[in-house]
Amino acid sequence: MDSIHQNKLDRVLDPNWVFLDVSNKEFIVEKNNSTTTVANSSTILELLDIVKYREQGGIGFELHLPEIRLLKGQFVAIVGNSGCGKSTLLDMLALVSCPSRCQQFKYFFSNSAQAINTADIAQLWEQNDESKLADLRREKLGYVLQTGGLLPFLTVWQNIQLPLKLNGYQDDTYIKQLAERLEIDSLLNKKPQFLSGGQRQRVAVLRALSHHPQLILADEPTAAVDEERAKAIVQDFHALAKDTGTTIIMVTHHKELVKPFADITYTFKVEDVSKTLIRSTSEQIK
């Protein structure tokens, strides 16, 4: 057994964790001294009263997230015009940007035994635990950049295998199956420069999925492709979320593109609080 899987097994066997079955749903109870908390296995993310503040040229911008709760297997759309805070939100979810103020920021990740491990992100930022944050980024998250972000000196196959190598995985059966599903299995030996924009994005999607992440973050992945390809990518995201149980969050300015497929959509209300402060507040589109 490799060290990655041994470490996961050690966490499952840790006596500080006990498991319950309530109403045919899986729960985990974390014992922390005299405090016991229970998390529903269908929840993957809970944000409560989070603020990110930045300032440039004497003008302040404040992104406020009153409450966001996401479930496993959801396809989530984040829509809005440029400058409303979409990418800022994605950076916080990707654990590369620290909130300025935070009441609650938790991920609930399942392990190989289908138990739930709670990652208190607010606490990790407070403790400046970059090592743990890096582990979560590497193991639990996948990221799709606007332009794909493929390394030009590697073949498609080598690009796709990068997350597996970083996480110590050996079995590539899963990604071969996904390559066939996404119709890029005939492109594996090509370099990115010989692919169309739509093909590069599908490779980027497969790379993000290859190490079985529990959350995928996609930053404007349809911006560089035509309307037909954009729709195909959104359809792929929706189907993959349902079939794999992976929660997929897609940022876009194109509300109508994601409207038929998104399980839940968030947008932003932007207002001028004063001459020196702009506030953008997230809200769910009903």
C-alpha cells in the first residue's frame, strides 16, 4: 500500500472518529475533547458571512458572501458582469486567497470509507497552516482555467497524468474511460498546440477530474470557444457532476448558457456604498 492510501486509511482508523448511520444516510461524528459535531454527508461546502476586501487607487472593493451551501454532485453556476467578484470568490474556494473576515468556511470531504472529514478552512487560514491547505488543494480540488492551462511541452496524456503523479496514484483506467466519453481518446499523443480550442478545454476538464477530486472549479471555461462548443462543455459538466458525484462550480458571464443545466445559480448585487467603497453581495437566483 502506498503512503497516500496508507495515510487515508490511518485517518479512517483514527479512534477520534466514530461513524453513525442515521435514517439510511452516512454521518460522521468528530470528537474534539468534549465537543461533538455531526455533518450530513450530502453537504460539501458551507460558507457563512464571509468578506473579502481589497483596495486599489484609493477605491475599496468589498465582496460579501452572506451564505452559500452546496451539495455533492451539484452543477453550480456563478454568473455576473466583469468586476463583480466572480474570480475573487473562486480564488477563495480554491484556497489561494484568504478571506478578510469569516464566520464559517467549511468543506466536508468524504474519504475512502465514505465517512466525512470536516476541513475548517477559516481555522486553517487563522493558523496559517499552508501545508494543510496545500494538501487539500492537491487532493480534493480540481481547477479548469479559462484557456485550459495545458503545458505545451507535454502531450495530452502527460498533461492528464500530472494530478495522478502528484497524488501518488497508479491506476489510469478511470481517465482512459473519461477520455473516451469526452471523445478525446484519439488525441492523447498530441501536443496542445495541435488541438482546437474545444479539444483543449475537454482535455483540461479531464485533467481536473483525473485524480477523483470532490470539487472542480472552472473559471470562464467557455470564454475562448464558439457557442456550440460552449454549450457542449456545459452539458459535459452537468453530466459529469451527476455521474461522478463531483461538485462542479463554473464561473461565467453568460447566464443563458448555464441556465438550462445549473442546479443552483449565484449572482451578485453591486452597489456604491460611498465614493471610496464598492460592495458586491452574492445572492441566489431563484
